[in-house]
Amino acid sequence: MTVRAFVATLLVALPCISNSQSWAWDDGTVPFVVTPDEVVDRMLGIAGVGPKDTLLDLGSGDGRIVIEAAKRGARAMGVDIDPSLVERARENAKAADVADLARFQIGDFYETDLGGATVVTMYLLPEVNLKLMPKLLRLKPGTRIVSHDWDMGDWPADETIELRTPEKSVGLGGLSRVHLWVVPADARGTWVAEIPDHGGGWRFTIAQRYQVLEVAASAGGRELAVRGARLRGEDIRIALTGTVGGRAWNHLFRGKLSGARIEGEVSISDGENNRKLPWTATRRP
């Protein structure tokens, strides 16, 4: 029985697997199933792939994701364990006149160095995604990860879109889902800031699970109500309401996190008066 015949037998015999792209073995081999062109476009679009990016496609098949990324000006590389698919992808890149930007190599994506990528794309299986997840979480904050159909277990996606793809031979009942994650920075701990013109000493206590934050905040020793917080890569936002200087204010803190420091600004409004002030916070050891 060929690999693909074995896969087809599994898909018939196991309905719970019939939604998958392919079957995966521990050695990293993944039989090839085409990603529809519209899905490729959405995957690159949701990640905002452009000339400043370096994209890495895990299990690159005929190379279409890598080639389309190269057409957008990105430097892109595909990794596949099947030499015949790698050769086909190289030929497709030459035909598309992007061979200078689109490269392909034979390899096991479990062993591939992901460190130079700003975008990682994949169309694998849930259990494969979970095996890769610790490696992906160690990438530089801000790295975008895009998966066709399958999620990352308890790591929630930053964005998910769904589209109808009747041309898919396997999948989610004629649907495709495209998930985006942005590798989060480490925001955990107690952060202190001085805003002399508004509240003096500020304190933020942040607990974190993946990119999901729980924040407590105070100004001048007075607790304020945190209405929401978001961490997207290194970019952090905290919205809160409370009394500062004897008046009720809405606040939106926006900053970029780098190591033990946040640099940004806070927008302050009481409904009639609006202003912005610089915000610098440092993490206590």
C-alpha cells in the first residue's frame, strides 16, 4: 500500500481524521495536499506579508505559499521531506520568475531552525501543531504564525477567519479556517511609572498566559478599574477608568515592551478634555 493509499484508508476508517490535511508520522513526513489559492492569499494577507519579511513554510509541498510570498517581495523558504516535491517547488518558482526570493530545501520541519523567520506558515495536523508549539513560542516576540485549519490547543489565536472552499478534497466540510498568532513578549510582573502631570506614581501588576493578560493598576496608591488589556507581540495596550486628581478619567496606555522597559504614551479623557502624555514603565526585579 502506498503512503497516500494508506492515508486514504485512514481517512475513510476514522471520521475524526477526515477533516485533516494528511497523516503525520513521527519522522515529520506529511503526504501532500494542495492548499487552495484563495486560502494561500488569506494566509499571507492575515499575516501582512511584505518585502520586509522572511517567511518559512513548514511542509511546503508544491511551493505555492512560498512563491506567493515571494511575489509580495518577501524572502521565503519552504521545507519538505519529500525530494520530489522540493524539486517541483523549485521548478514552479522558476516558472513564476521568483527563484531569487523563493528557496526550498529537503528537511524535517521538526529539526528546522525557525529563528530567522518573521512569518511561519503551515498546513499540518493538530497533534503536529502541538509538538511544534513550544518551539514557536520561543521565537522572537512579534513573529507571526499562520495555520490553515488547525489551532494550537489552549494557545488562543489572535485572529481567525473562515471561508468556504468547496474545491478542498479534504477539510472542514467545505470550509477553511485561517488562524494567526503573534508570538507574545513577556509582560509578567510589577511595572512602575512616574507621570508627574497625572497621578504621579503608577503601578501595574500583570499576570500572563500566552498573550492573555490580567492587569491590576493604581495611581497615587488608588486602585483603578481595568476595562481591558491586549498584548500583540511587543505591543501592549491597557484601558482603565478611575479617579485621578479628584476627577474621573478614561485612560488608554499604549506602548512597546522591550525587556524590562515599556515606552509609549497614555491618552487621557474626561469626555470633554483630551490629552496625551509620555509613558515609560520599568519592571521591578
